Amino acid sequence: MFVKTTFPALQNIQAALIKAGLGKEVKVTIPLNADVYQTDTGLPSGGNLRPDIHDLMINIIKFLQDNGVPLTINIHPFLSLQADTNFPKEYAFFNNTASPLVDDNARRFNQALPNRIIQGYGSPRRRSPTDVYIFSLIDEDNKSVEPGNFERHWGIFNYDGSIKYPLDMGNGRAIVAKGVKYLARQWCVLSPSAIISDPNLAQSISYACQYADCTSLGYGSSSGNLNAQSNASYAFNMYYQTMNQRKDSCSFSNLSVITNMDPSQPPCRFEIMINTGKHELALSSNKSSAARIESLLTGLILVLPLVFCGVH
């Protein structure tokens, strides 16, 4: 779709930077999908650029080289593993001796990658370590889930700046957000008097999950083992918190109530929204929680621990 416009756009932006006197300070590159490269042998040494974009890629690479800009490739071993059950799993974790960790494969990968860079390892072809960017800093609860529910959960940090699992980024543990203010400790849950067979229940859950992120209820997710009542409570609460605990956002056909008792069932966490001082805004102002913490991120010292030994 963008084959004919990507390279011209790159050239135009670079030209604008040079004109503004920022050509050496600001670098422009194109994050490319790993599928620009393919191999018929199953080995990197047997591969080449895809034939249909070979000439274009050569032009882009030469342009980047001429301007001292790195070529950026997005590599997602998880997606390869998901697409091919025969994918060599240990290959994605950089060594074949790693024992399973509590937070599944995400922690294994995100820890093994910086470990490799810290130790000064590159690839078999290029021994020196390269620049690496870890994706992503925080979960994105409004991201498309067409490829899968996991698209909203790439973050190293939760929506409130709390870290999902311990990570050593080369200069100590990653720093969590401090001074985060939350709304009242209250949750919207399924009423004890509600009946699961109520014909309005399914529609209410569907409505809640249309405007809030319920992907953690999916199979294998942190909230994937809840019973039917707790599933409904989770959906109602996610909507209630997404609406910043607005007074009318816990009204689901008389099926819901507000409680002060935390309904969390580890590892499932019933969230409380960050206090942005906007919890009485109209429905039309609905934004994702990821968008609402933009101001919070300015106060977090999160990026600094990610910049080390060539790892960003």
C-alpha cells in the first residue's frame, strides 16, 4: 500500500531537516517489518531481500547509509512462534538454557535481550552489539486487536507506571512511577442479586467491552480463569474506570453495583483509574487510559533505565 510513498516521504523529511540545520542532530529512519527479508533455506545466511521490493530496499538502505542513519527492523519472535508451532522457541530467547520464568515468555525475552547487549554480543555476522529498541514502554488499551488481543499488552509497564515484572536494564532495576494518584478505591461489579441468565447481561457486557479494554479476559490471560459472575464484574469495572468512575457509568440495567471491597483475584487485577481530575466529563470525551496518562509520563523516569550500552 505504501510502497510508492514510503521512500519519497523519507527523502522529504530528511531534506526538511537538512534545510532546518538539523540534519546531523535528528535522524530519520523507517521501522521495517522483518518480512522484507526472506530465506528459502530457513537460515539467515540463505536469505535476501524480498524480490518484489529488492530494488526499493537497496535504494532505501543506500539513502540511510549516506545520511548516517541506521536501518531499523521490527522483529517479533512471539508472532513467529504463534504462527508456526515448529518455530525453534529457544531461538527467541537468545540461549537454550533459560529456565521458565513466572511471567511467561515476555520477561524471558525482555531480560535476555538486554543481557546479550550488556555482555557485548552481536550477531554471528556482526559481533559488535547493535542499537536495540524495546517495544513497548507501556500498554496501549485502545490499540487494534485484529492481529490478536496481545497487541494491547506489549508494555513493560502497566497503565499506571507500575512494572509488570522485574527487569535489570544494566544499571539496576527499571524504575516504577512514583506519586501516582488514583480515583477512589471503589469498583463497579455485578450485583449479588443479578441472575446470570438475565437477557440483559450479555448485552451489557458487550457494551462495556466495546468502550473499555476487556482483552485480559481472554484465554490464557491474567483474568482468563474467572467465573461467569466475575467476568461480568471485570467488564463492568473496566468500563467504570475507563469512564473515570463517572456517576452514571455503573448503570447496567440494574445488574451492577459499586463496592468498596476489592474484587481482584490474583493474578487478575481489577483496576482503579488514575486521578486526572476529569472524572465528571461527558461521554463524548472518552479517551483510552493510555492517552490519559500522557501528562503522567512526563514525570516518570522511565526512559533513562532503557538507554544503556546501545539499548534504547
